[in-house]
Amino acid sequence: MKKTGKKRTVVIFILTLAILLAVLSYSIVKTSRYNAMTHTTTLTKETLFSSESVSNEKVSVIAVARTSTWTKLFDLNNEGLSEDNYQAYTYDFNVTNNTLDEISSFKFKLTFDKGVFLSSAWNGALEIHQNVKENEIVDTVADLREFHPSEHKLKTVTFEGENLIPLQPGDFIIYHPSTSAGAMEMPIKPSRGTVPGIIMYIAIGEDIYSSTLELQYTFNRVLLAEPLFCISLGGIALWFIAFVIFEITSAQIKKYKERHERDNEIITESIETFIGFIDAKDPYTNGHSKRVALYTKLLASEMGYSGEELDRIYYIALLHDCGKIGIPDNILGKPERLTDEEFEIIKSHTVRGGKILSTFKSLENVGEGALYHHERYDGKGYPEGLKGEDIPLFARIICVADSFDAMNTDRVYRKKLSKQKIISELETNKKKQFDPEIADIMLRLIEENKIKTD
């Protein structure tokens, strides 16, 4: 993994974690605000006294009157009435949680449209708002079943030994649910409910269906019920897994690269040591193999090769003259013109090199450079007389690099050529000795001074 690639990946990891943490924080804040919010629902005749709960409401209330009722005679003005004129109703207020969240608190306000007499209520406390002579009396009764008028400031009436609290149209009560464990009113679990009950007397023939109930409630949403929290938490878990994998992979890649670099050093040193024996046979060509390998690598890089492939091309070029190890020293270093027989022996170094490298399997096509670097683009080279692109590409690159170094160094039989002469030879021999495309790259590198002729 390249350093720039690793840095980019680390930046992506940091940004991703920052986003996930931001989403996590937002989900926590969102849940906290949601739990602090007071929700309000107003129910009227169509919804409060319906036989079914309203499904689109988060919390619903249905007021259901029980069927077993009784009547009493309330002679309010001492008129000497003889027949029962009020009927008792027991109303169950079914408070249902229709969400997946827990209801942490609730209360409801019931405003009457008719005059009623409160008799009893259970579980929670009643906060009673009673208008008496245009003055509002507010009092809270913890348990209406144990109501004693002397302990409260509310206006009361007594019929047949029963203490009742009269309420006029517009008066209202606020029901506060019990917090005791036995009452089981608070909290209300998801899809569960509670049923406060109130007993009241209403004039026979009348009802409270036009009364209004206002419900207020708050939720206690646990973080795990918040989708964004779960998504961000899962994302952070995946992030840590991915980061651990990335770190392990990076460590392995680094270890592999270090081992690969050590292996390359060993290979390079071994090959250069071997090449040193060859170059030592002819002091005039000392360093030739390494220079040719460097020129070849530079040419191949300009042609788009990189990485391990470029290293392989370098090694192939470094070994291109390995066959000279079998050529007698007196022929290699002969200053006079070679005889035809001697020239044939010199030419045999290509075949000798191919045979030597035929067992070198760890570098693919390593023998091609040694065997074919003296082939010519026009087909007049040796050892096989290959032509054009039938000559392996690496051999064509080495051919240009090898010829350049031969022209750019002193030999036993002549001095090095001038820069202009080298350029002229490269231009003249395009499509003859050299692949024209590779020759043009060499000419450009010389012109740009990336390959020097000094």
C-alpha cells in the first residue's frame, strides 16, 4: 500500500468515525429532547366515547360507562320530590399506550358540559376545579373513596349519607395517576394501558358526551429504541472491525514490502556479483551490464512499466551479457579486427546466455534478453534473425540501451562517440537495427538530458 493511499484511507476512517460519532451524539440529544417533551391530545365526543381506540394516536383514552348503575333522589331545592332523578355512572377511562416507548408520566383534564356530582374515584388523585359564586376553588383529593368534607375547602352536598362534590358546566377535574407500585399506573409499558375509574351522578336522561378530555403525557424512550442510535452504534462497531482489519492488513503489507525489498536486495546483489565476474573479463566494458540495465529500466518506465514489472525488466537487462562468461578473454579483449571465426564465437554469447538462464525460473522470460538482444528490427540480426515485433519487447528495449552504452563508452578498438554522432546513429538506424518507437524515446531522453552522454 502506497503512503499516499494509506494516508487517504486513514483520512476516510477519521471522517467516517467523526460522522458516526456525530450521528450517535445527535441520537442521544434527540432522545433526551423527545423524553423531555410534553405531548398533548384533546379528545371529544367522537374519540373519547368511541367504542374503539383511535389507531393513529400515540396514546388513546376511551371513556366507557359500566352497565350496572343505580339511581337516587336528589331534592336540591327541597321541593318534596318523590322519584329518583339522578343516575350513577361508573366511567372507566382506558388509557392505552400505542407506541413502542414507555409512558413515563401522564395526566388528563376532564371538562364537564353538564352538571355532575362526583362520588368516588380510585388509584390516582383528583385535582378539582370548582366554581362557587364566580370564585374558583382548587383542591386535590388523594383518594376520593376516603373523602372527608371537613378536610377540604370544596363545596359539598350530602344525600342519603353520601358526601358528593357538585360540579357545574365548565368545571373540570385533573386526574393525576398513582405512582405506587400497587396501582400499576406508572409507567405504562409499550402496548399496555391503565384504567382509572370515576363514579359520578348525572341527571336521568342526560349524559356527559359533550365533555372534553385533554391528555398530557411524556415518554421514556430508551436509546436502543432510537433507530439512529442503533444505526450509529452498529456503524461504530463495523468501523472498529474495519479499522482492525485495515491495521492488520497494513502491518502485513508493510512486512511483505520489507521482505520483498530484502529479497530484491539479495537478488540484485547476487546478480550484480555474477555480472561483476563477466565485466571483469574485459576492463573496457566494466560496468556495461549495470548501465544497460539502468537505461533499459528508464526506457521501460517511460513506456508505462512500474513496480515489480519494472524490477523484472531491470534484472533481465542486467543479465543480458551473461553468456560472455564462456567467451575466451583473448577474443573479448582483442584490439584488432576479429576474424570471421572469432566473430562467430563472440556472437555465440547470446545462445550461451539463453542456455545459462533457461533454468532461472523465478524471473519470467529472463532468458529473452540474453538470447535476443542482438536481433535487429529489419531481421538482419542474430542468433535467429527475428524481425520487427517478433522480437520480444524487452529484447528490443535492451538492444537500444546496449547500443547506446557501446557508443557512449571507450572500447579497446575505438574511443566513445560524440553526442551528435550517437544521435545520428540512433536516427539512422531506426527501423533498421532499432525499434523506431523505443529509439525515439531514447532520443527524447538524451535531448532532455535524462540520459547523459558526458
